[in-house]
Amino acid sequence: GVSFSNTQVGNTVTFTANVPAGYVVNNYVWNFGDGNNSNLPSPTHTYANSGWYNVCMMVSGINNNLNQAFQCYICDSVYVGNNLNPCNGVGYIATISGNTV
């Protein structure tokens, strides 16, 4: 499924959108949790302060395999700073069958 990951050096974080093959993304919207945003697929952002941030990514486009439009909105708590937290990068994958997730 669609997800994002990050790498950090101090308070500078590079986010990477992970989109499965067969999906063409037309739009990226990142909210870094500190009032700043980006529309790049893999933005780099420097936070003013260390700490927890709720980072959200929205992607939309076309699933070429099914010729259908899609939109995903994913948020994750990210700890920024030199104190690497074991919860960074922990997420979930949802499987959808009809109206059941």
C-alpha cells in the first residue's frame, strides 16, 4: 500500500512517498506538522525544534492497473531530533475488500 518513510540528520528530515508500481501520482500534499507544507514527492524539511510532529501525506492519481482514480491520506507521528525514537516509521497497512477494511 501507499506509505511514507523518513531519514533524519539532526532536525532535517527527508520524507519519501512509497507508492506501489502501477499507480501514477498526479498530486502530492505534505503537512509537516509545524505549519509548513510541500508538494514534492520526496521533500526535505528542517524543523526549528526537536520533538514530536504529526506528519501527513496526501497523494492522488490513477491506478493504471484498474484505470481508477485514487486518493490516500496517511499520517504518522515522527520524532525529530538526535534522540532517535523506536516508534519512528511504525505504521500499518490497510487491506480493502469492497467496503471492508
